[in-house]
Amino acid sequence: MRLPTLSWIATLLVGLALGSPLPGTYGAASAEAAAKSASTAAKPRPKQARDGKRDKKSKRDKRARAERSRKTKVCKRQNGKRKCKWQARFDGHAVAEAKLREEPLPRPSGDIWLYSINFREEVHVNIYDENGEMDPDVMAQLDHLFRCRRTGEERAVDPRLYEVLSTIYDQYGQQRIELVSGFRNQPNEGSRHFHASAMDIRIPGVPVKELYEFATGLDAGGMGIGKYPTSGFIHVDWRAPGEKSYRWTDYSGPDDDEGKKPRRRKRRQPNS
């Protein structure tokens, strides 16, 4: 039998010490296994898998941001403690006929004391003339107070709004009513402000909720009434002919940009 040479033994020992491929069949197999292991370890994840995970995370983040943008944090103090909860920024619904006022409204006194917070002007008038008809000169004064705050343009306001104003004025002890917004010369033709059929009002010292509830009691059909607790006023309008009455609550603040409001699922809008 042929004995291994000294050079072969030396190569074997050095190979075992260094982990190098050794001559012979088992050395070649070891080298092949090592190469395969290195190839597997260095192999990157498929680009499609990485992109898929990033897309899923991005979609989750977008959904979370959209959900937060549709809600606002509302805080109240109860028993000396501050309690907060998330409310839908906008919530509206049509009004069933069964919930509308059945009896006709009594005729108001006609007196109105109205102050425009945008122009710092006020009028103290009676909308009826000596014959009990709408006084055109007084209508002109009120229309001027209702003018667009951005362009100064005037438009003939729906006179039914003035009768609602007088009714509210009578209800609250003839306190001065503040006009937040009247006619708006804006590109949104769906807005009742654009059609001079809407007003945003408030009365100092009267809670928004109370004023809103009284206004809803005046609706015998065809009115839109909304409350804006964050901004501190109510909206009252007369709907377009054939439209049903509508109610809503909007928690958006006075600094919110109407042109940049978050998109909502398609639903009937208040046309405020």
C-alpha cells in the first residue's frame, strides 16, 4: 500500500486549520457547499417584495391620515374634569316631514337689530311698512349689510330670512344679533350663500346649541340649519325649490380653508 506523502499530509493539516478547500473529493464538496451558502446569504430580497411592503405601509398611513382629517377632538369639562373625544368633523342628514313644524309661524314684530362683524356696521329697523308689507327701503339697508365681504357686491336677499331674523330677535329679548356671513360672491353655485338665501348668525351669551334648537323649531319645510360649535354660530338658509330640509353639525374651525377640506365619501352635502 502506498503511504501518503509528507506534502499531502502538510496540505491536509493546513487546510483543516484554515478552512480552505482540500484536494480530493471531500475538499471539492466542501468548497461547493461554502460557495452555495455564501450565494444564499448574499442574495437580496426580490425588489417586488420590498416595494409591496412599502406600498402597504404607505396605504395604511394614508388611511390613518384621512381618518384623522375627518374627525376633530372635542373637549368639555364635566364635574371639574376635562373630557375629550373624537367627533366626526361633519355630520348631516335630511329631515323627515314628520319632524317638521306643522303649524304656521306667527307673524314676527318685524324688528331687527343686526350687527355685521365683517364691516362693523349695524342697523336697527322694522321690515314692515305702514301697510304691513315688506318695506323696500329697509330691505335695501339689510341687503347692504348682507353684502359680500370679499367683493362688496350686493344682491337681493331672500326676504324670508329677514322674517326668521325678526322671529329670533323677538325670542331672545330683542338682543342684538351678529351677522357672521351673508351673501357670498363665490364660484360655488351650490352654496345657498351664493344665492343670497343663507346667513350665519350668533347672539352673544346665547349657546350655539340653544340657538340651533330654536331655529330648527321654525322649519315647516325647505330650510337648511346647521350648527358650528367650534366657530360659534349657526347657519340658516332656504333650500332650492323642491329640496328637503337638512340639518348638520360642522366642527371645522374659522381658520379652516374651505378649498382644502379633506375629501369625504360621497354623500348629500348641506349646500351651506
